[in-house]
Amino acid sequence: MKTISIHSSRGGTGKTVIATNLACVLANRGFNVALLDFDFRAPSMAIIFSKALNSPVKYWLNDFLNGRCKEGQVLIDISNFYNLKGKLQVGLANPSVEAINNLTQKSQAWEAAAVKKLFSLLSSFNSDMGVNYCIFDTSPGVQYSSVNALASSDVCIIIMNSDLVDLTGTKNMLKDIFDILDKKTVIILNKFSPENRVVPNKESDFALKIEEILKHPVISKIPCYCDVLQAQRMALLAIQQPDHPFVRKLEEVADKIDDL
């Protein structure tokens, strides 16, 4: 099993859209994919996949981390609803205000115990459930839950926009977290357009400049598509419009994942 964290230094980069659609791309290739909503401060997958849920969610990821359910009770199989060739299973974060407040106010001791639970969950995915890819959609920045997901991942994909604020935030985050964790880390430039580049270079030169500054490879440059931007987090284009150029970009990312 390959475990992948989708992360960013701030909100609004398109992280969740990329995480959900990349999971759909991999599942439609015949793989068994587990997609986990680890953005506990702003969970959205329960809304994104609401039509695919046949019944109310019995156990949230919050419940597992709080010791209220077992590993095998976390994932919900939504493959049949989307008629995918493989399997897409989602682990959802509870979107209620009470649950958000509860999980974001935990102690460091609780967070340390949560890491052990997380590794146990991933072990069950690999040995008992036959999961090929596990994808975390994390909270942006330096939240404990995100660091836990990053620490348990084989590959970290940072989603960033090409403006100076995001470049600076990503650079600082790489130094303070990723370089310490020593994880394989790559960059996806999302909403890429000539107007918001931090340096006025050609597209290829710009990516090389970003790699030089961040010391990590850029594996994809995804243009700013107005329809994707308008749909925001709700866009499941990999299912709704599989020939969309945004999806083709994610197909290219999927081709590279096993080599990361």
C-alpha cells in the first residue's frame, strides 16, 4: 500500500479538489483506494459524497481516534454509486461544530495516542482490507492531525498557488516540518496562470525556479480553470467529466505516483 498526504500551507489552494479527484482517478483504474478526511478543522467530504451515502454515517474518523470504534468500521464503500472499476472507500470527519471543537482542542498526550491509532488503521488497510492507495486530505498548515498524517505517509504532495504569499508559506513549512520528517515531498502548482507568477519567466523556467527555491520537485502545473474554480470543493470532475483537462492533469499525476 502507498500512503499519500495532500497538504498545503494555507486554505484555498484547491487541495481537497485534487485529493478527491485523484482518489477517483485511481479507483477508476481498478485500484482499492481509501480516502481519509483529515481536515478536522474544516471537514467537507461528508458533503461532497453525501449523495453516495445510503444511510447516516455510523462511525466518523473522530470516533476511531477517540477509541469508539474499530479499524474495520471506519471506511464507507461508495464505489457502486459512482460505478467505478475499482473500489473507493472514504473515512469521513464529522462536520458538526461540536465535533470540530472537540477534536481541535485535544491535548498533546491525546495527539500522541492518536498517532498510534493511525498507524494501526493503516496497518489494517494494508493487511486486512487490501487497500492499494491511502490518500489523506489534511488540514492546511501545522495542525497536529496534519503532522500525524504526514508522518505516516510514504509521499507528501504539497498543493500551492504561484503567488508570493503561498511560496513563502510553503518554504517556511518545508523547513519547519517536512525537512524534519524527512519524507519524500513533491509540489503541484495549482491554479497556475501567467498573471500570478512570482517571477515573470516562461512556464518551464518558472517551475525550475520554484524547485530551486523550495528544493523539492514540481510534478505538475495545473492551470486555473474557471469552471473548477467556481465549483470549488464540490467538483468531482473525474466522475462527472473524465475528459476535462483538469482530470487529464491528475491522470498524469497518477502515472507518476508509484515512482515517487
